[in-house]
Amino acid sequence: MTGQTKSNPGIVFWLFGSCFLIWLMIMLGGATRLTHSGLSIVEWKPIVGILPPLTQTAWLEEFAKYQQFPEYQLVNQGMSLAEFKFIYFMEYAHRLLGRLIGLFFFIPLAYFWARGQLSSRLKKLSLVVAVLGLAQGFMGWYMVKSGLVKNPSVSHYRLTAHLFLALLLFSLIFFAGLRSLYPREKIPQDSKKSGKMLVHLSALMALLTMIYGGFVAGLKAGLMYNTYPLMGGELIPYEWAHLSPVWLNFLENAATVQWTHRTLALITVILVTTSMIQILRFNYGKVVKDTAKLMIVAIIFQFTLGILTLLHQVPVSLGTLHQGTAVVVLSLLLLIIYNLNRRAYE
């Protein structure tokens, strides 16, 4: 593929198909968390765990294992087998999709590699993705393991690391897909540097907001103050500095973490909208202009969705959609950044 100017449809489908599955994985992960299903499978069996319990005896054995851990004893005492099956299948689907993503990525990778259709850049990227994919699988179990202790709640640090790795994998593969999809023609010469810095800053702010979204999810901070824009009648919650040292509040104080997430979200909306309006003023080409217009709609929709999710006390439907839309926002930003800097990434 080295030196090609035409895209390979098979490689394009493979890369963007992988991104689509990761996007589904992120949303399913959110749904699993919101339905409190993540701790239902108490063992990590990457190979034999591909099959769920198939008999009543097997189901009773799995249920008995679950009953030995604090989530059942402290939260779900008296849960029926039918209720257990629901949360088990949610977590099982999440893990099964993870295995499917691995197969979907590595089988075509081996095929394209054997046929000499991969550039040296894409080969190196694939090795990085392989390492990160293994790390992501380990982090998923490491996260679950943190909830199989006295406090049946996963570490918000590990949950956020799990989310960040998913976003990183998505971004790397998405960029590779863009390189394979778009011809390598030069971008318009007019004002090529105008607006770039603000767009990059917007992307960093969006990513930071998503990371704090992970903190909010892990700390269940979205259930603390379900009003907007005030929190307990104040712009800043009264307990914002209850922990010492003060900086620890921005990592472990649920009220402060929620305030930080919603504040970052507002800043991100302003930055993204401003940067999109700015780049629309210059001749960056149709792809950039169309994406910029869509980006404005997407970021406003995501911000509104976040408020609705908060006001309705984080229902599964809105919470999952909010998490999925965040990835759409990230995708659009990456698309704009790639096309603003197309020559730099060749």
C-alpha cells in the first residue's frame, strides 16, 4: 500500500468496521455499568468463558459464585435467578463483543499482511493496537476485580483508564481509516493555519471532559445533584473542598468531580462552536466545511443530552446515548483535524 494514492476498500471497511464495533463496545460498557451488571461474572476466563451457562445446574453454579461476593451480600441480597441471568447476560455480551472485536481486527490483519497490502506505517500501528488491545482486556478484568472486595464498586480510576484505552484504540484506528479512505491530494492553500490551534485545543478539552465523565460514572457522581445550572442552589457545591489536600477533591470528591465535568462540558461547547465557526470562514474544502457544520449540531446535542441525563438521574437509555454520542463528537473532531493537517500525516 506504500505510495498508493487510491484507497483499498477492504482495508477501509476493516478499519472503520473495527471503529464501529469499538463504538458499540463503549456504549454497551455504559449500559452494563448503568444496569449494575459489571460484577455479575466473577471470573476471568478468556477462552472457556466464551460460552454462557447452558444448563440449569451451570446457572445455579454461577449464581452461587456470585453470592459469595459483596455485591450480592450488600446490594442484591435475595435476588432471583432470573434477575441474576439478566445482569449476567449484560456483562457476558460486553465480554463477547470484546472477543468479536479481537477477531474482526486480527483475522483481516493477518490476511492483508500476508498479501503485502499494508504499508509499513499501518503494520507498526497494528502492532501498537495489538498491545493496547491486550492491555484493554487486562484493564477490564483489573477494573472488575476492584469491585470484588468489601466495597462492591469498581475503582473510578480503573474505570476511567478502561474508557481512555477504548477511546485511544478508537482514535488510532479511526485515523488509520482516514489515511486509507481519503486520496492524498493537497489541501487548499488559503489560510491553512487559521483556526488549527483552536480546533486542537477543542479536541483536548473534549477528551478531558470525557475522562471526567469516566470519573463521574465511577463515583456515581451523576446522582448527587440533579439540577442545572445550580448545584444545591449554588454555582459551586458547598462541599467542593471537603477533602484534603484540596487537589484531591478534583479526583475523589463526587460533588467536585460532577461540577468539573459539567464545567468542562460548557467550556468545550464554547470552544468547539467558536472553532467551527472560525474554520467555516476559510477555504478548507467541502469535507471540512460539512463536518464543521455537523460538529456544531453534534456538540450542542451532546451538551443538551448531558443536561437531560443529569435532570432525569442518569437513566440507562440517556446515559448510554450520552456515552455513545461522546464518541461521535470525538470522531468528527478527528475528521476535521485530519483534513486540516492532511499533508502533515502523510
